Amino acid sequence: MAPEILNNSPTTAADVYSLGVSMLELATNVDLRERSHRIRNGEIDDDLFEGVSEDLRQMITSLLCPDPLQRPSTSQLSCDACILRNIKKPVVFRHLESEVKSPSGPLDKDWDFEFEDEIHPPSIRFSKPRRPLRDLFKDDVSETADSVKACLSFENSSDDESPSCPPDKLG
């Protein structure tokens, strides 16, 4: 958690700090629970970055700067030479989205379900009638509960705390 979150409300600088924590976890074998206080104070030992490139080490260190004003902004990060140099492929999510086909027609991308029944009537959406989950095993549960109630009796027990089962109800 970014140091300023402890005292103030979240900012994009706190998100940048979180990105730094994620990158630190992915690039190293650091146990953040043990070192979180030191990392939050900007005390990041160089031995943590064994096998990590100098560019990546500098990037992570800048993202984890305790002073939010000293951290790079998101726009600075999007233009960072280290990031741009290591981008392998362009973002393809928009391209993939256009290729996704739904067997029942175009995908409904909004969260407005007001007219959902007009667009996709219930008979098309659900091929089988739906039963509430609580009713799924209702008969089995009530039958079992009755047999357990009949079996358990406090009358014949030696102490009043533990139930007993009459011999005629066993097996």
C-alpha cells in the first residue's frame, strides 16, 4: 500500500506505487510481508534485484519512491524508453473484440437490463426452466432432516448434553 494512502485518499500516484509493488513481486523473489515497512520508506536493498536489468531496477525504484510527487506520472510512464523498448506486440484487445462472434447474435455490451426481455426473450435465453438453488435438493434434505430428528433423542442419554439414538432406529 502506498504510504500516502495511510493518511490521505487514493491518487494516481498511489496507483503508480501499486504498479511498482506488482513489478517488484514479479521481477524478484522478495517477501513483501517481511520488508513492506522498509520498502514503504524507500529502503530497497540492491541485493533484491539480482538478475534484474538496471533499467527495470531503476523503473521499480522510481515507482516505489516514498514521496508521491517524486514518482513518475502515468503519462511519463507511457513515454518511458524502457517500457517502449520492451513492448513486444501492440495491444490486441480491440482487434480481438471485433473477431468475437456470439452464436445468438451481437453481444450486449451495456449493463442496462431494462429491455433485456425484448431483445432476448426468456425462452431464447434459457432452454430449461430454472429452479432456485435452495429448491434443488429440498426433498432429499427434508427427508434426511426428519430421519435425523427421529433418531436423535436427549431422553436416554447419560448427560443432558449429548444425544443418543434408540437401538431400533440404528442401521
